[in-house]
Amino acid sequence: MTIDTTLFNTEEILALLRLDDSGIDQFTGRSHFMGSPNVFGGQVLGQSLHAASKTVAGRRPHSLHALFILAGNHRLPITFEVERVRDGGSFSTRRVVALQEGRRIFVMSASFQSDEAGLSHQRPAPDSADPESLPSSLVQWRQRLDATDRPFMPVPVDMRVDGGGDVYHHASEARKKVWMKAPMRLPDDADVHESLFAYVSDFGLLSTSLSPHGIQMTNPRLQIASLDHTIWLHRPFRMDEWLLFEMDSPNASGGRGLNFCYVYNQSGELVATVAQEGLIRLRKTSN
């Protein structure tokens, strides 16, 4: 299936995820505009994982745990400070703090492990349609926005929803299945694929907790923001091959929505698990 390449900004995002060295274990990154003055949470996740990875040799990340503290300003640079918490025989631990104008906007702990064989089992992959047979959500977004004269913002991966709707507008169930893949061949560098995965892991996850309530992301009464984000990386994967994101929201209460995501490759291997809790506050008025 031929798809319009102007729908994607993959090379821009890959460049964005690469950071400049600005001191010992300190890095500087920039942001991009996504229709909001705030920095996209997935961007800071991907950049922080890249920063941590630059301080670890011979080990790949297996888990990261992040807290979003303040909304970032996309017009300002972000400083990433990495603390080398521990380097053990098999594992390395890093802590990353992201700052703007001296204020902490984000903190993350990440753990890295040397390659190791061991016991293996996994949650079974769900049934799903062939992603090549499904329509692209990006094409649907472009058509919908063109009809309203609103600008379309490209993204780095194609997204195709199994079951109708798109990644942000879905049926009344608190679950959805979304295939994602970069539209081009990417370098054979695990850090490229892992940092891009962290970036896209924030796509559509929090909106899953809105589906049972018939609330759209564009509702003017809705105040929505990521609060925390966790990723466990189980097996190697490539972002230029189709990955199935099975999203589920087991709970919403107290103005917060909890969401889980199980990520599979086309062979049915569970490659990652993601968890996120976010603010889903419905104000009495839109002011």
C-alpha cells in the first residue's frame, strides 16, 4: 500500500531524540511543536532514555519509570542530567532529571542489563487483522482536519487500528489494538529503536481511559495530562517492523485514568509492556 510520505516526520523525530553533549553526563535537547505549547511527554521519555543509554556500555535498557512533574515549554531547550546510580555485575542503574530554566519538569529511573538467557513465558498475543489490510489513522486524520481547515501535524510512525476508529477516537470499550511502524528502514542501532519506541508509547494510551465515558480528547471541559509512565522491555524489536499495541484501561477514578499496553511483534512475541496513569479531569465549564 502506497502512503503519502508527508504524513510522517520520522527523520525529524530521530534527530530530535539525539542529544548534544553539554558536560559530564549532561545533555541538551530541543523540542518540536505538536499543536500545543507544552512539550509532548513521549518526546521527553525518548530523549531521557537516550541520555541514560549514552552513559551505559554493553547493556540494554529493560525498564524505565518516569514521573511528569511540570509541563515543558516547547520553545525552550531541555537539559538532561544523568546520575550513574550503580554499575553492578549484570545491571546498571541510571537516574535522569530533565530541567528547563532550572526547574525539574521530569524525572526517570532506568535499569540496564547485560544479555542473559533464562526462563521464558509470555501473555498470549491477541487475534488481530493483518496491518497491511487496515486503513491508516494518519490518512483519516488528514482528511478530517482538511475538512475543518485545521493544520495536520505529521508523526514518525504509521498507525492502524484493528476494529475501527483511530488511535484517539475509538469505540466505547476501554481497550483497543493499534499497529505501529516507522515508514522507512531505520539504522541497525538498538538505541534508535528503543528511544523511538519510548516516544510513540505515549500515543493514544491515556485516551483509552476516556472511551467508556464517551469523552473525546478535544472536549473543551477535559483537562488531560500524563502523570507517570513505565516501560518494561522484554525482547529485542525493530520500530521499522509492525508492532501491535494492545491497550487496556482497567480503572478510572479520582480524576485519574490507569492504562496498560502489551506490545507484540508480528510473530506474536511480547516485546514490551507499558503502564501509564494520567490526569483525566472533567471541569464543570470549559473555561
